[in-house]
Amino acid sequence: MAQGWYGSEERGVAWGLTAATLLLTLAQIGTQLRLNLWHRDFFNALEGRQAAASAGQVSTFLILAGLSMAIAVALLWARQMLALRWRRWLVHHLQERWLADACHYRMGLMPDAADNPDQRISENTRWATVMAVDLATGLLQALLTLVSFTGVLWALSDAVRLGGMEVPGSLVLVAGLYALAGGTLTWLIGRPMVGINIRRNHAESDHRFALLRLRESAEAVALIRGGADEAAGLRGSFGRVVGVMHELLRSERQLMWLGSGFGMVAAVIPLLLASPQYFAGALTLGALMQMAQAFTEVVRALSWFQESWPRLADWRSHVERVVALEDSLDAAEALGAASGIETEEGGEVLAFDELTVRGPDGNVLIAGASAEIRAGERVLIRGESGTGKSTLFRAAAGLWPWGEGRITVPAREETMILPQRPYLPLGTLRDAVCYPAPAGRFSDAAVQAALIRCGMPGLAGRLDETGRWDRSLSLGQQQRIGFARVLLHRPRWVLLDEATSALDDAGQAALMGLFSTELAEATLVSIGHRPGLAEHHDRVLQLEAGAAGARLTAPRPAVALPALVVAPYR
């Protein structure tokens, strides 16, 4: 994740903020070293009962405190900007990969694809980046603190004897052994937290998805009176969250037993070890307090792993979810590139040449389809449910990766496909009608005329209203908006996939009549079962189900037989 950002077009910002974070961390360590010297000088002044020197040290402390506060705020700003800009780049990167070349659609077809990509992009990227910056900065600070205060503690350790023996750097050795013991215990106690956090993230995302799905299907649930069943399902979904949280909280309590006593003991160890030398007059009070403060800093630096373990476990769970999404995007891109269906774009025909379309499981849906639709034709494709009519359109749109054969398609920018349920984006009604073009591309008069022509004069004056149009409009109205889009964009090729299924006969006839008037120059290819569609097309292609997959045929028109005249019997 870091390599992508530091090598991107934002690498100047990335490296600049990183350098600022490093320099401010160094400044913060320098301030801490100066405060360590202040401890020695201040307590020596107290021990010597030097009032003037003590007052001077108070002034020094106020200056150091103000400088430390300013550096802390500046360092926080650098860390915040570093995390925010990194997250922004990562979210944009994932969103663009997700939407490019219909990867989001193919991921929905892959059985082992990463679940809930929306939650991974919006939520997991946040914690993966913010916690990475915090942990990396904390680790850097711990290393710099260790290097800085080890020298101080080593120099002061000469006055401390262990077991009556002079051990060089004795307090450094004690600090290292103490931190090693604490880190080992932390690893043994907290090791399960990584897996627990991964399961918690999965359970949280599943519960969030269940809530989102219920919100999107609120009307259907209310009509069938399924509230009680949904409530039971949501209780079970959140019950899994609670179960995982109990495991996580138990592990945190176990670590708290260790952490709460670890810091308290660390502050006392140097005082106990150095007190004989202090009582013997070999150490001043200032030197003793400086030694205690340096020992605490070294132990804290060496204990970074121990203190950060719960956050490391949580951070790793977020990173793994983001990485799993990247892996699924790689698989979706590879699936599209490895498709056996050869597509040639830019022709003046829509042609299938020995096209075999398979399902994700390898079963043949359509076998050996060959047909050619020329510009200006009106062709209706019929077939029983499940014969693969819509899948044939998906293959023509380059969305379906499984199969083999050849498809020749017109230019994408000259083609518009209308599904049974049009997609209406969030925003104003104008945005919904003009989609996928920007709203400013068409004038108010053109948008209003398209709505009126498609039988929705009541919406013509509401172009700037914002709402959930996919929920406030009926499916029939949404299908009319789809035809209004066609009127605005005027594509040369229009593919209708059950695009009039929610309309009455009169409404269907009115909209299909557009292809005899305003859209007379467009080529029309339709999928549909409804009566009355055939009269708006020149010919029919039939998908006939078979054991080895559906076959695409052109049924012959019925031949009218001459009337049989029977002479009266005489």
C-alpha cells in the first residue's frame, strides 16, 4: 500500500510529509533529552537548597514545555495529513480499479471474491492508513528514544553495582532484560488477538451489509410482513459480533494485567538498584532522578512492541482486508483478460460467430451461436427463461468472461443498453435523466422535452429536486427515464433487455414507437416476451433450450395454406 502511494503522482506530497514527520520526531526527542538534563539540574538545585538556581530551572522548564507543546501539535498535524492524503490516494486507487473494465461486476460473479468491497474501501482503508502512520511514527520515536537515552543511561550506570560487582552498562542490561520479559509475555498472551480482530471485522461487515440490504428492501419486507423474521436475522448477525467482541475484550483484560504493573515496576527498579550508591554519597539526588527518568525512557522504548500489540493486531486485520480486496481485483482483471470470447469493436454490425457462453461453473448456457445484425435493423431475441438471453447481452457488452467464440460489436460510445431496472444515481432528477453524461451537457428544454415525450410531464418541472429516485419512482417510471436517456443521447445502437416489462400495452407501444419517429435511424435489438413487441421489429431470433445449451435460430415465418373448398355432396 505504501509503495503505490510513494511512487504515484503524489509522491512529492508523500515524501514531503514523511520528511516533516521525521524532522519533528527528531525535534521531539531532542526536547526530551534536554528535559532529562533539566531533571538533573533541578533536583541538584533542590538538594543544595539553591533558591535562585531552582527559579532559573523553572523558567527553563516553561520554555521547554512550550517548545514541546508546539512540536507535539506540529507533529500531530504532519501525521494527520500523512494519513489523510495516503488514505485519499488509496481510496481513489481502489475505487478506480473496482470500477475499471467492469471489475465490480465480475467480482460479483466470482465465488471467492472479497466480500463487502464497499466496507473495505470506506472503513478498512481508514484504519489501515491512520494506524500505519501512528504505529510507524511510534516505532520511529521508540528507536530514536532508545538510541538517545541508552547513551545517557550507560554513562550513569557506572555508579551502580549489581550483586556487589561492577557490570558495565548495568542499567541498560537490566532495562533490556526487563523489556524482553514483558514483550515475550505480551506475545504469548496477545497472539490470538490477530485472528480475533480478523473475525470481528468480518462479523461487523456482515452485520452492516444485512442492515444495508434491509434498508434497500424496506418496501418488500413491509409488504410481506417480514419484520419479525428480519429482526431475528439481525439479532443473530449482531450476536456473532458480540461473541467475537467477548473474545477480544477478554484478551485485552489479560494484557491489562501485564501492562498495568509493568510501567509501575519500571519506574521503581532504577531507584532500588541505585539507592545504595545514593545513601553512600556516590550519587547526587539530581543524578539519581536523571537515571530513573532515563531508565524509564529506555524501557518504554524497548516496550513499544508490548504497548502497541493490541493496535498492531487490529491494524493487521484491516490491512489484510484491504490486501484481500486488491487480490480480488487482480483476479477480476485476470479473469477479464483470460476470457476466451474474442471481441472486435468498431464494426457496423453486431455479429456472433460460433459463440459459446458458459456459466461460472463451466456449464454451457448458449452453444455455437452465429447471427448477424446489421445497422438499421430491428431484431427481437426471444427464448424461454434461463436460456441465456440477458447473458448474451452481457457478453456483447464485454462483461461476461466465460465462453469462447467471436463477437463483433459497434463502438461502445455509439451503443446504449437499457436493462430491466435502469440505474438511477444519487442526486437531482436532472442527473438521473442525463446519466451517464454530466447534467450540464443537455439544456433544460431538451431534458423536459424528453420526459414529456416519454409520458412523464409531471416530472418535467422537478429537474433540480434531489432524492432517491430509484425508490420514489415506480419501475415503470424508471423504465420511461431509460427511454428519455436514449432520446437525449441518440445512440446509433440500442439494446433493450426487458426494458418495457413494467409498462402497460399502451405505454410500451408509445415508447417503442420512438424507433419509428425520433429514433428511426437507430438500430434496435430487443429481448422480451411481451406480446406486441414483435410488431416493432423486422425479424426474430429464437434461443431454443437444449441439453447441450441453448441454440440461436431464426424461426421461419408461418406459411399461409390455401383455403380448402369442399363441394357439396350430391
